[in-house]
Amino acid sequence: MCLFSYAEDPDPDEQAPAGLLFVPVRTQAAGPVLRVFRTPLGERTAVGFSRRDLLTATLGAGQPAIPLAEPALRALTEP
């Protein structure tokens, strides 16, 4: 689990690129499919972890994932 303070959270206009993210997927016969989650308000959202160990700590050791750059993840989740 990653804990942070909102005081340390950068302004959205000042955010640095996230770099390579570890993105949870479901394995299908045709290949990996992006795993989509729901926020507490029911909105669909994708997640990416900055480190594999954070993904494992959150979703378990058996969770398959692929590395993606933030722009690629955003492009996959556009309406």
C-alpha cells in the first residue's frame, strides 16, 4: 500500500511523467486484457503501479501485469 500526504501531491499541471507502470491484466486466449477497477463511487478506472512490488502487495503475487508507459495506459482507457 502506498501512503502519501496531499500536501506533497503535485499540482496536476506540475506532475512529472509517471514513467513505466506495471498495469494489472487478465490473461485471455488472444492475449492480455487490461484489468479495470471501480472507484468507491462506481466509476470505471484503470490503475498502474510504479513498482512491481507495490502491485504484488496490493493485488497478490499471482496477479499478471504488463509494463506500460502512462500515455499508453491513458490511450487504452479513453472512451
